Amino acid sequence: MTFAATILTLYPEMFPGPLGVSLAGRALREGGWRCDPVQIRDFATDRHRSVDDTPAGGGAGMVLRADVLAAAVDSVADDRPILAMTPRGRPLSQAKVRAIAGGPGVIILCGRFEGFDERIFAGRAIEEVSIGDYILSGGEMGALVLLDSCIRLLPGVMGAASSGVDESFETGLLEYPQYTRPFDWEGRTIPEVLRSGDHARIAAWRKSMAETDTRLRRPDLWERHEGARVRPPSGARHEKD
Ligand code: SAH
């Protein structure tokens, strides 16, 4: 089964964009995933093909119309999850990325202007996702971020070099620091333990670095990690991510 990405957008020319290069691009050309951008404007019904209107209650900008969005969504809906990129959505997590990558694909609704008429979220089964606490000018960049993080997890995309399981966030911790040649760069050397060939010592060093870095850089992650460790292994948590 091929992972199929359908992107509902006013700017279909933004896809595959950066996902057309490197490993994701090669996988796309080889049929490892599909990228189907759909123009929302094609579902406008009036003479001017309008997709937006002024905000009810006043205020700056324009709001995307629920009727036009619904027609676009209905034209592509199948068994895949439907996501909308919104700053009010649930923050994207590696756990969510993994869940999406393990499924048949995804339909992503990209906002523009002031965003969506809120009724679309009541009228259709759409999950709102945010890529962080900052405002983009449109959902397309968010969709590209989400897709990039999913595609690298698809079987065969990254090759044997890494299955991605050792990466930051996969373990609930940040990744340990990495080094490569030259051994001496501007008087700074690679930690001795990494040249020891002692795999147990290396693993212990990496674990301790990952823990220290997470504690210092991301106390929020560390707290969650420690919480998960002391709690019973199953049944205690309701949130998936
Ligand atoms: N008025 C809205 C922002 C609209 S930005 C508000 O204040 O919440 C225009 C579009 O960009 C949004 O509809 C959404 O699709 C996208 N977007 C902006 N920031 C985003 C973020 N952090 N995560 C995901 N999508 C975002």
C-alpha cells in the first residue's frame, strides 16, 4: 500500500516542493509515496470563484468559507485521516508522526488569510494540528513539515543507515551529541570514549549525555520522561502523545 498524501490548498504549485529532492524525492519518483495537491478554488461555486469572505463580527483579513472547504474535503475523503493545519491545533509530536506514517496516508487542509470558518471542524471529522507556537502565512509549510517527518519513516525511504528509532524524541529524550573526523578541529577533540571501541561504555556515555542534555535544554521533556518512568508501564496514561 502506497502512502498517499492529498493536500487541499490554494497554492498546489508548492507541492511536492522541497519534498521532490533528496530521499523523499527519490521515494516519490519510485512510487514509495504519492503527492496529490488539490486546488481548493476548484470547489468554489460563485461567478468569482471566491473561497473566502470577510470575518463575521468585523476585523481584518479574510476567512475561508466552510461550504467551499467541505466540498473540497468531500471530493477526496476516504479512509485516511483528515488534518487541518492551524496554530490552535494540537502540537505535532513524533508519536503523531509515527501514527500517520503507519497508516494509508493523510489528507491535509491548508489555511490562508485569517484561517478557517470554525464550523468546518464541527461539520467534518477534521483534526487540527499545529507545528509550533508561531504564525505562518499559510498551512502549506506546515503540511510540508508534517509530510517530511512522515515520509522519512516509510519503509525503504531512509535506507539501512538508520531506522530512525535512535533519533531525538523517539525515546522521549534528545539525541546525544555526534562527532566525526577530523579528530582534532581547531584544538577541539572528539570525546575519548567514542574512540575506545568499547560499545558498552559508548552506549552508557550516550545515554548519560542524552539525559543530561534533555534535562538542561528541555526540562519539559525531561519531566515527562521521568514521569513516564516512575508510573506503571500501562494503563496509567490516557494521552497518546
Ligand atoms: N488568524 C489565525 C492565523 C492564520 S495564519 C490565528 O491567529 O490563529 C494562516 C494559516 O496558516 C492558518 O489557517 C494555518 O493553516 C496556517 N498556520 C499558521 N500558523 C500555523 C502553525 N503554527 N501551525 C500550523 N499551521 C499554521
